[in-house]
Amino acid sequence: MGIATAQGGLPVNQDTSVGYTLNFTGHNKIKLTADRYGDPTAPTVLFLHGGGQTRHAWAQTATRLAKQGYCAITLDARGHGDSEWSSDGDYSGQALSKDLLAVLSQLPAPPHYRWCIYGRPDIHGNHWREQLIPCTRSCPR
């Protein structure tokens, strides 16, 4: 039995309550791990966790959105969860932003929504919101 694939070659996970693990390449080739819930051709919501957390903090919300017809991607930041630690110890807002840019460039299409709970002002600054995330909509509830 083959694996169903969608546009962009991402495997389709028929069970929206279970995340399909994806790997992305971040800034300086760091391996970043994510889970995708739902159909990868559906409007995408990208979730970023807060400090000391992992992508699993968003699992219930991602499952709920997948059942509503969205593609939800929950990403482990560098040094968190199953993502690699930074070999040079760089966990700055700039490094996280560069990782995010790298992840966005690897998605089949830009996310329609983004939601995060990073608690750092350098991550939430206008340079990040306006330049890195081309979204204009709030996260669906």
C-alpha cells in the first residue's frame, strides 16, 4: 500500500488526531522537527511554542484545527524537543527568525495563519511579524 501524497510531495496523514513528523533544515543546517496535522493542501496554520516547551504544547489545538479542515504544523525550535541543539550556542531572536525563514521557504505554500507563544520581545518585534510572516489573518478558533 502506497502513501498518499499531496501537492509539494508531503505525505497525507488521513488520521487528523495524530501528527505526521516532518523534518526541516533551519539556519546553519540545523535539523528542526515538526508535526503536521491534516491535509497539506489545506490552508496552513504554523504554530511556534514558547521557551521551555515543545511542539507538543500545540497538539490538541492542531488536532482541532485539522478536524476543521486546516493543515496545522507545530514546530520545535532549535534546542527544544526533537530539534537539534545549536552547535555554536546561538538561540538569539535573530537565529530563531532565520530558522523560521528557512522553514517557510520549505513549505509548499506560505501559511495562511500563524500563531505563537514565544515570550520574547525580539521574536515578537515588528521586524519578525512584518518581514518573516506574510500572513494577515488571526488564527481561527
